[in-house]
Amino acid sequence: MLGKLLKHEFRATGRIMGPLYLVMLALALCANVSARVLDASRSRLLNVLGGLVIAMFVIAIIGTCVMALVLMINRFRTNLMSDEGYVMFTLPVSVHQLVWSKIIVSTVWFAATFLAVGVSGLLASFRLAYVDDFISRIGELFQQITAYYAINGAAFLAEALVLAFVGCAALCLLFYASMSVGHSFANHKTLLSVVCFFAFQFATQMVGTLGILGLGDIHFVWRFSNMAAIHTAMAASIVSALVYGAIFYVVTVLMLKKHLNLE
């Protein structure tokens, strides 16, 4: 049943995110042309138009990133916190499946947005004259990584990917837990959800700061080599995100099961 939930979520969200990606990529191509016009032309009108196109491209990037976050919040709120919740909670699925469908879809769209922004940036700055130099530099970088950081480089990449996934999931759960607690009250649900978000955020920042200060008092940490220290920091970040995510997940599920107020 989780697969059906994911299919429905991807269809609903893809209608919004897909066109945004296409618009951003199209504006990236236009920005590429505009940048060339700005370099070659002395026409004031063309320079103004080119500047507007580049500004629109920047706005499109910001808007797409913001929409990915807004969509993540809105889908959870409208599906589970509003009148649609009466229908969703009557489906033959568990609360865990409902929450995981939101987490997985939101995380995938965060990753897709990151890739789309990267590709659009490359398109906007693409020059045929720079292709050979770019490829040669990538080759040199790959050779250096292979020669000096073969195992560590692969491990660091894997750790970065795991941290990105866990971090995105924890971010989603932070919003979900805040909304779940806020909507357990009879009145001022949105306001209380915002208050809960800042309260949870403050608590996580406080615990994280205390944890960093605590590590500073452990003397053997400073005996690590540079690469070992990097791997240790990545592992600590992954564990921290897992712990935060697990706590917010438990809060979200418990509130949805026992204290959700749809009135």
C-alpha cells in the first residue's frame, strides 16, 4: 500500500515541480544567451533585456527551491491536518505508511531540485570554448582523488549522500512534528504550529551546541588525522540527524494517532 501512496504523491506533486524545472531550465538557456549578448552588445535596450532575463533566472531558482519546501509542508497539512484527513485516515494504511510516503516524496523532490539547480547553473554558464578546459580539469581532479583519496574519497561521497538523505528526512520530520503538535489544539493551530517549530528548532540547536562543546572536552578527538577527523565529523552529523529525525518521527506518529484534532 505504501507504493500506491507514493505513486499518488508523486503524481500530485509532479504536476507542480515538473513545470517549474522546465521553466528553470528554459530560463537557464535564455540566461546563457543573455550573458553573451551583454558581453558583445553595446545596445542599452538589449543590455536591459538581458539583465531582466538573468534576473528572472535567479528568481526561478529561488522560487523552485522555496516551492519544494512549501509543497512539502502543504501536502502534509492538507492531506492529514485538514478535511482530507478524514479520508486519508480511513484508508487501509497505517500512520507509519502515511508519514513515510510524505518523507520519501519530499526527500526525492529536494534531491531533484538540487540536481535541477546544478544543471541549470551549468547551462547558464556553458561555453563551447570552455568545454575542453572543463573536461581536462575534471580529469585532473579525478586523478588526484584516485591517487591520494581513493578509499577516503569514495567513503566521503557515500557519507555525504547518506547525510543529505537523513538531513532532508529530519528536516521534513521537524515540520511534521511541529504541525502535528500544533493541530492537536482546538484553536490557533497554525500559530501554535509555528511556535512549536521554533521551539523544536531552538531545542535542537541547544543540544547540538552542547554536544559540540562536549566533544571539545574529549582530548582523544584532537589526536585524529585530518581525514579521520573528517570521517568522524560526518559520522557524528549522520548520527545526530538520525537521532533528531527519530525523535520527531515518534512525536509525529504519536500525535497523529492519539491527539490529532481535525475539527
